[in-house]
Amino acid sequence: MRSIWKGSISFGLVSIPVKVFGATENHSVSFRQVHAADGGRIRYRKVCELDEEEVPTEEITKAFEAADGTTVPLSDEDLSALPLPTARTIEILAFVPADTVDPLQLDRSYYLGADGGGAVKPYVLLREALNRSEKVAIAKLALRGRETLAMLRVVDDALALHTMLWPDEIRPATGVAPDTEVGIRDAELDLADTLMETLGDLDPEELHDEYREAVEALVAAKLEGVEPEEARERVEAGGKVIDLMAALENSVRAAREGRGEQAAAAGGEGGGGGGTGGGAAAGEEGEGAEGDVRELRSGKGAGKGAGKTAAGKTAAGKTAARKSTAKRGEAEEEGAGKGGKKSGRGRKSTAAKKSGSAAKDSRGRRSTSGAAKKTASAKKRDRATG
């Protein structure tokens, strides 16, 4: 790589000569403007607005426009004479935790390489100090004709520099967020969590610019004089969301299908793990998001508030556990055979007998109580007549 800047890092009294290399490159599609009639290139010419004549590059200079519209010409000599202490120095100001730097401030990215053999040891020293402290360095430097903030951090075994915007260059987010009060139910948050978990981790190797690939394929087809492949159907974006719960449910299903994980297959695998001692947990995982979706979409789960929703989710988990227990019970009954069935009928018969005896005993106690009452009444009558 060709360096675009040379200078040194000022690390206290330590000076580290470095070269700056571009860390990124632009692969976006660019087009030329041409004359539709004959294909001739359309070019822009720099014309003076006073005499309406084209001005060559060597006659063009810089100027600063004042608030009243007056322009003040500034030559390269004027700018180079300005007292700029960071003209060739990356001056480290402080070391701060990385999460204290707002990503909105980050601008362009560069790599810093050691410039010469004498710069190797201090370069490695700064790199290891940043690694051990788990911090980043905030610095100032002059690059491309202006002074800017920068952040230094370690990327692999190299030092990386990210130019930063000044704090007063960040616009506030006032008026951007919705100013109306919106109620979000726990059911909707649960489905959003399920969707995030279903999407899974990101593999950087799978990221590619589909638009650029499509443009390149179109250009190649036109150069070869063949008909380009038919473009796939465009997915319409935007529009009003009619049912947020349905949209979340469909998103979960689409994400699973995209990863080759059909919801039904996932549920079957979860239930099948019950026989090895993990039935309840596997069953819950198998029915997991789909079970929650069904419960949340029902009138009981989604129509009566967040409290009912939480109860519905708990009930769904208990139902999955009961299903797993019932399956194990059926397997045990089938394994026991006829003996097991007879034993079951025997237990039912014994229970029925006990129930009948209890009923008879209850009727007997009621009858005894009635007879005792009659005897007491007869004794009273005898005493009255005597």
C-alpha cells in the first residue's frame, strides 16, 4: 500500500515515526454521464461567473467567504504559515474506554505503520499498552489541510486511526424520535426477542453488495450482446403495519426458513428429547417461539394485557411439560402390557369400592343421627305424659 501521510505519534516524551495508509476502499458502483444521442462524455468545466470564460487549474486559488458574502483569497503560503502544532504530529491527548466514544463521531479509517527501524519498539510499546489497558487513545492531527480529532486503537497487530468529527459537528436528535406516547406490550417485546434470537450471529464472509453484482452482471450481458437474466421480483418496502403481532410472527417464520430451520421440525426434535431425561426442557424449546406465538395470538394471551400474557406463557410451558409427562406415561403403559392394564383396572376397582364404602358410611351416619333424634323426642313425650 502507498502511504498518504507521514508524521509521528507524540506519546508523552516518546516520538513514534509513522506512515498513514488508507484502511478502506470504495467499491460502490459509479456511472458516467453521456450524451444519449451519440454517447459522448458530459464533462464539467470551471467557468468564471464574471467573464464566463473557462479558467485553467493553475489560475484557481482558495478563498474564504465571510458572513456578509465577501470572499477573502487565501494562498497556500498563507495557510502553511498558520501556527499548527499538529501539522506533522499525532498528538495523544488522553486514553479513554472505547465505549465512551460515540460512533456518530467516527469518520474515516486508516492504518498506522512504523516508519523506520527505530520506530518499531515504541510502536509495539504503544500497541501493547493499549491492549493491556483495554482503552483507546484520543488524539489531534492535521490531515488533508485541516486539524481533526482522531481515535487510535489496535486492530490485529497494527495501530488503526479513525478520524473523528468535532463535538459541535454532531447534530442533536431533537425532533427525530416520535413525540406520541406509544404502549408496547410484553407480548410484542417477547416476539421481538424471539426474532432477534432466530436471526442468530452474523458471518462477515456472507456479506456482499447484491446491487453491485447485479449491475456488473447486466453490463457483462450487454457487452456480450445477450439478454440479461430476468431480475427477481422487487420486494416492496414501507407501508403501514396493520398488525404488528402478525408481522413479528411472519418475520420469525421467515428467519427460520431462511436458516433452514422449519418450525415444525424444530418442535418435533424438541419433543423427541423427552425420553432421555430432558423431555420437559426440550419440549419447551421445541414449541418455544411458535408456542408463544400461538398463545400470544389467542384471545387470552394478547387481548388481556401484559399480566395475562405472562400467565399464558407460563401455562404454555406447563402444558409442554404435561405433554412430555403424558408421553412418558403412555410409553410405560405400553411397556407394561396386559399386566399393567389389569393392575390399572384393579386400582380403579379398589378406588370405586372405597368410594362406595365411604358413601354407605356417610348414609349410615346420617341414619344413626336421625334415629337418635327420634329417641330423644319420644323420651320428652313420656316425661310430659307422666
